[in-house]
Amino acid sequence: MGLSPSLTFPPLWFAVLPDSDAATEIAARARAGATQEIPHSSGRPWLVGRWPQDFLTLGVAGESRVAVLGEHAATSTQIEKAAAAAYSPEALNALASRLTGSFHLTASISGDVRVQGSVTGLRRIYHGRSGPVAIAGDRADVVAGLLERELDEKRLAAHLLTLGLLHPLSGRPVWHGVEDLPGTHWLKLTADGRTRPVRWWTPPQPDLPLREGAERFRDALTAAVELRTRGRRLLTADLGGLDSTAVYCLAVRGDARVVSYTAATHDALGDDVHWARRTVGALGQSENHHVVPAERIPLTFDGLAELDDHLDAPSLMSVDRNRRMSLLHLAAEQGSPLHLTGLGGDELLAGAAARLHGMVTTHPRTAVPLLRGYTAKYGWSRRRVLRQLLDRRPYRSWLRQVAADLRAPQQHPLEPLLAWSTAPRLPPWATGDAAEAVRELINAEADSAEPLGGGGHGLHRELVTMRLVSQFARHIGQMAAPLGVACAAPYYDDRVVEAALAVDDRERITPYRYKPLIVEAMRGVVPEESRSRATKANATLEEEAGLREHRDQLLALCEQSRLGELGLVDVPTLREWAGRPLAAESESELLHPTVACEVWLRSHESRRTSPSTVT
């Protein structure tokens, strides 16, 4: 099965074109699905796409144009001043480093173009070329369609890997000739067709004591939430764990009416509802709080056969799509234009125990007690802990080992979390061709790959996890776009990320306190009866019940499997696996990447044959 070059336009998208006559044909193709267009100073098309009226802020000064797209606090006057002061795209680093919010920044200055997204990848940039013309955009499928690129089956095979944490393959577009830009870089497009990624961001040194760092983090998160609430009469918010509770408590300080939702679970030990009621009661917000009974929330694997979201890549959110979207549907019914979530808090606030891999040599007196605590808390084997601590291989060597072990058994469920990452594996139903394709891709990267952040195991793990989970949040936003609801995740804002990473690892990351950074930062913001919470609900029971309830939908995906037609999956093996009892945390989750790829292929196929397709 091949996917022919075709283009369907999603509800929200934009493309960035060079200041060149050579881009005329691509611009015409983009205009077929666009509702807005902004030209270069030359009059040639620069930004083409479809976005809400309040989504873009433009500054124009002479031949310079600067645009900020997304959620940000910049005014048109501020952007205009930045445009007037910018003598080259490089001169905008200062603006990029001080703006609050989650946004794309792009500029057209004297024939050169700058395009960048956010550090975590919530706002992503994809790019590619057709002959002498290079373009960029915020969606991989739109860039691929404008360039008439076809599916890259080898890259699709890499999406079958468990965990989705393999840098630099994670999140790579599944189209030939389309690349994703690291969040640490901006992309330069020149009129003569050249492109160059330029680093603009490096992680801060983690040298702030917890007390000082908590104050700075509170200021950053407060500003991030305030810019979303400013000028609004109504918005909605998740109210579940401590991370979303902090965002909610900051939101209700503004002028907007904040309607919150807490999803009950089938797990008797799930305590989100208990803590949410304590929070709204202390704040006097009970009348604006809604508990959604567990019976009204779809289980995992619900509705797989009917999913038709316009996503630009396979998404692990597909298996939980209807469950995740249930609250956003309620937000839309409420008339909310924006929904606040706590996504991103876990990896940012709890941090990675892998920081101890480096700390054990630099600060052994601090690291050893922490290692003992993590070992006891998670039931790690001391032998396995010691083995990982003694493993000093560079990242490239670790990648080569991953390539060699693709068909090995899954790692032990209690494997310590001190290595570069938990090594991903291909599922038992991946074919030999799929394994060979993925191995080839990994080995091609192993010669030059560097860990994210330029630091050790811990910083790399944190940044990789942020990039993975930000893709979840990004795809939830794409799912919610047809509802008219924007989904905001303030923990992924660049300034918030920087504030958290600047805190001393020895105080931010510990097994003995639950997320000490947010606990300290929210003194006087989150009610004391809620700020002390040290539990976190999960959806394991929902997954196990969903597998039993919706097994028929899983098995239906095996019929005329598109992955099978591509030769990436052995369908009988997949069918046998999907048809038997599975443990949620060690077996059922192996299905998630495969389901994501299968659902995405089918939905993409249906759009290619719809009347709205532009070919």
C-alpha cells in the first residue's frame, strides 16, 4: 500500500515560504487551503495558512517583519520595536529568550527568514525542500503535502518501537524528505534555497537553591497562566493531580470564570476527586467544579474503529483518545475557548533519577543516600543499579546496542532508571523487514548522535521525555481543534522549563519528598490542605477494563491491516496477542504504538479519498 502525494488541510496550520519567485507554485498550492496570508516586504507570500484572528501578532518596520504565533504576552507595539531593531534574523535571539508563553517565532528580514518553535517541541517546526525551494511549517503532513512527498515506510516502522523515547528518531516525520527541527534551534531560510539550523537555546546551569528557585519558578508559572486568563470571561481546566491543581489555583486568581473538571476513576484507590473537592472548597469555587463519574468516561481502546482525527503523525494518544477528549467535549459544551492542563508537570517537577548517574561521581555523599531511597522506593535490584552506574558508555555506543537488541525481550519492569533511557524494543509481531529498517535508521544516527542538552543521563532523559509527552499534548490540541477549544499546557512554556531546570538537582530530585519544587513554589497559592498531597492516580485499571471491553475493536484492526499490507507487522501474531489477557503495565502497553500507527494510516487513507483532498 502506497500513500500517493496528496494534501488535505487541517483546521489550524501555517507554512513559511522563502522570499523567492521559485516558491510561486508551492504558494499556490498552499493558498488552496488557506484563509490568511502575510507577505514579505517584497510582496511575495511569506506566511500562508489558517489560524484564528487573535493567534498571530505582527510587527512591521521597513523591510523587517516579525510574527509571533500562539499563546504569548507580546503586544504588536513590542513586536514592531523588535522588528525595527532586528538587522538580521540572528538579532532576534533576545526576543526569543524573554517572551512568555508558548509560541512560534518567525521573521522575514532583508530576504532571509527565521523560523522557530518551542524548546520542548510543543510548538514544532518541520521543513523540507523541493528542488531549489525550502519551506517550513508547524505540521509535518502539510509540509509533506506542499512538497508532494510520500510515506517513508522505514520511518513508520520506527514508530512501532515501545516507549517512543529514542532520540533522535522519536517524533521524526514519517514522510520522505521532511525533517523536524530540534527545539534548541531555529531554522534559517535564504532566498537562494539554502537552509541552516542555528542553536539558540541551552539549558541553564542547575545552581539555584530550592527556596530561591521555587520563587523564580512560581513567577514563571504565574506569568504563564496569567497570560492565558487575561481578558477572558470564561475558561475551563483539569483539576486532578498536584500539577493541574497548581495551574488551576493560579487561574482562579484572574478575572475569568474558571470551570474545572475532575475525572473519577474505577480504581477505589484513585483519590483525585477527594483532593479536588478539598481544593475548590478552600477556594470557594465548588459551584464551578464538576466531577465526571467514571461510568461517563470512555475506557482505553474505546472507539478505535471510528477514530478519524486529522493528526500529522501516529499518536500514542489514539488508544486513550476518547477518554482524554471527554473533558474537552465538556469544555466545548461549556463554551470555553481555552482549556488548561497540567501536562508536562511530571517530567519537569519530579525530574529524572538518572541525574544520579553523574552526581554519584561529583557529589557522592549526596547521591548515595538518594540512590538508596530510589532503590527502596521502586524495588530496584542493587545489582542492576550498580551495573547501570558503572556503565559509562557514550550515547552513540548505547544507541548501537539498542539497534543490536531490537528483538530482545522487553527489559525487566523493575529495571532502574539511571541509563540514557529505558531501551526500546520492537513488539513480537514486527516483521524482519521492519526490524531491519529500524536497525538501519538507528545505526545511521549512531555515528553522529549527541545526547540532548549536552549534559549527562539525567538532563537527556528529562528533555527526551518532555519532547515525547509534549507530542501527546500537541496531538490533543489537534484533536480538539475542530471543537473550537485550544488546549494549553503552561508547564511546556520555555520560561517555565528554564526556571525548573535552573534548580539544584540535589534538591529538585529526591525520593524522599513529592515534587518539592512545586510544593515550595505554591505556598500561599494552593490551599494548605491540598499542597501537601503526595499521591498520584493512574489509569491502569481503565486500561485493563478497556482491553476486556473493547477487545473486538482491537481485533477488528487486524482485519485488512494497513501495517500488514506494508509488510511491517505479522498479522496472525498481532491477532493472537490482542486476543489474550494482558497485564496493563507490562504487556498491553506494547500494543499502543502499533494501534497508533494502524489508526493513523486508516484515517490518513480516508482523507486522501475524501472530496476535500487537494491533489
